[in-house]
Amino acid sequence: SHVIPALLRRFHEATAQNAPDVVVWGSGTPMREFLHVDDMAAASIHVMELAHEVWLENTQPMLSHINV
């Protein structure tokens, strides 16, 4: 939960100092995906509004999680 605020702070500080670049820490190997809560809410509503037949065509028993 601290990654996005830390990145925002680095970009803010770089902008305030007119820095030509922003150094982001780490090796660059970890992969992260960020999802805004509004997007997750929209996806959840979309899935809940699917016809049951469509749901069954696209899921399997014990493999019916939402991967947004």
C-alpha cells in the first residue's frame, strides 16, 4: 500500500526540483499491477449482470474467480 504514494512523492519532488529524470528504486524485475477501486467495482457489476449461461460458458467448477 506504500508503493503508489512513494512513487507520487518521487515524481512530485522531481518536478519541484526541475529534475531531468526520476530514479525509481529496485532491480526492475518485480512485476506489479495496480487497479483502481472504481475499475474493480465496474468489473464486479459486469460479472454479476452476466447471464448465467454466459457465466457457465466461461468458467469451470473450482475455477470461477474474477481475474481483472
